[in-house]
Amino acid sequence: MNTESDKEQFLKEFGSDYGYPNAPKNIDEIRATEFKRLNSTVYLDHAGATLYSESQMEAIFKDLNTTVYGNPHSQSSCSLASEDIVAKARQQVLNFFNASPREYSCIFTSGATSALKLVGETFPWSSQSSFMYSVENHNSVLGIREYALSKGAAAFAVDIEESTHLGESESPKSNLKLTQHHVQRRSECGELKEGTTGNAYNLFAFPSECNFSGRKFDPYLVKVIKEESERILGSSQYGRGCWLVLIDAAKGCATDPADLSKFKADFVVFSFYKLFGYPTGLGALIVRNDAAKLMKKTYFSGGTVAAAIADIDFFKRREGVEEFFEDGTISFLSIAAIQHGFRIMNMLTTSSISRITCSICEK
């Protein structure tokens, strides 16, 4: 095997898409200066965990060593510094997904799995609801099924077929075909009742990219489900009611983040280490504000309520979407690190990261 000649041939074939030609440093320089710890290691698990860069970590340590961040629930100049950096981080997240703060809110969680769990716990399930999800899905999405079934909702695994050949008069959404597979229940205690009213809330979940197969799903699926659910899902009782859509962006967000200005999903979940390696243990639920109003949260904690009385069944929730759904003190020091990760992402650009990833996969 001639490594140099192989590399030369690879660059000849994919040179326009490989190596970050518009970045301040090319890929060889980036590896030599930002990832010296790799030595001769060939790291091919970018989908599992992105590698953090040296300049990113240096900027984080400098920030933490020069700024005093306090508990954002306190009232001091230090807590205000945390409030400011958290607000900035929320906006950076929304910008990354091209989401307007008038339509969406960013709820910080401990990761994508925690965000999915929050959706499952608070979704307005009823005995007339349906939970549908693509067959190719992460276990953390399948786990939502347990919340749905416990409320008597129906659950379906769905095969999604997409036509790759479009005629001049065809739109991508008209070439999507969904085949439903009713989940076999462990018990029959919560069967969907006959004569649905059509007022139920239903949830459809799919990944932007499958963890196992690498298959990417057409974001037009959001519009199809929300606008043409009865046509695409059939005229049965299971397709009726209001459909909300959840995108698991944990795998796909690093190379192809969902554009929420075009495809208005109700929930999007992801983890930050998938984007820029650090911090771990931090993720987010991006929720459409109209959908947040439907979420039924039972538990409240410090920071999520404006007032509570110990000997009277009374509490007043905070007004902000983020404030009410973020239990306890958020990981504000980890959140402070986000800005430095996004700086690296903005320098390289997601489009370049996508092209270089695709070129390696194609080879």
C-alpha cells in the first residue's frame, strides 16, 4: 500500500470537497496544531463523539480562569454573568438551526436522551393518541413508546420510502410513502378506543440521520406529517387529530442541522459533544413555543417556580418556557463553553464539514 500515492489519488478525486480549503488552516495543519494528541491514530468515530480541538479547550480554560460565573438563580454580578452567557448560548443554538426565538425556545438538558425523555413525560397523551416513529430509530426514541402506551395510546413503527426520481411537477413530499406496523402490545389494557374525536394530539418521530445505517431522512417529512397526515397515513382513526413532529438530530446535526425556518418541527433534540466534542453531559431540546404550551409537566423544582407554599397545595410556575422545564441549576459552566465550540464550527462551517465527511464515506 502506497499511502502517499493513495492520498494523491484521493485528493485528485475529492480535493474540492476535502480539507477545508476556505478555512484559515488546511486539514493537515489543523491535525498538526489542534489534534496533536492523535499522533498516528486514525479516528473514524466522528459520529460517536467529535474530537475537541486544542484552541477550543484553551479558550474555555482562559474564559473560566478570567470570569467569575455564579449560580444563575442567585442575584449578584457573578450570577448576571452566567445569565448573560446562558442567554447568548441559547441564541447560538437557535441560530445554528435557523430557528426564530419568536417561534422556538432552547431548553438545556443533560443530553439528547434526557431531552427525548422530557418530551415523552410531558406530551399530552390520551387513549386516542398515536405515537409513530421510523423503524430506523435510536433506542432513546423507542423509549418514548412506553409513555404513550401507559396512557392508552396506539404505537406504530413506520417504514419510510422516498423516491429519488422526481418529475418536473412533483415535490419531494409527494414521493414519500409510509407503511405502518402496529406495535404488538404486552397487554391489551390500553387499546385505542373506537370513535375517535379527532381532537387527540399525536407524535411522529424520526432521526435526521440513522445512527446505525447512516441513512438521512428527508426533512420534507415534517411538512408531510403536519400538513397531509390523513393522506399519507390513510383515512383510519389512527391518522386523525393534531400531529406534532420530533426530530432526533443527535447524529445528523454536526453535518446537516435541521433548518427550522423551512421545516417547522415541534421538537428537536441533540447533544453538544456530537457537534464539537466538549462539553459532554449537555444537550438541548429545541421546542416550538406553541408545542411547549401543550406539554404537561407535573414535577417542579428550584428555579422552575416563582412561588410555592409548603403547607398549601399551591405553586406559581415561571413564565419562560426554558425556566419552567429546566429543573434545578443548569450546567452553567458547561453552557459557558458552548460559545467556543460554535466559534470553531463557524470557522470551518457545517457545509465544509458535511462535504469532507461525505467524501470520506464515498471513498
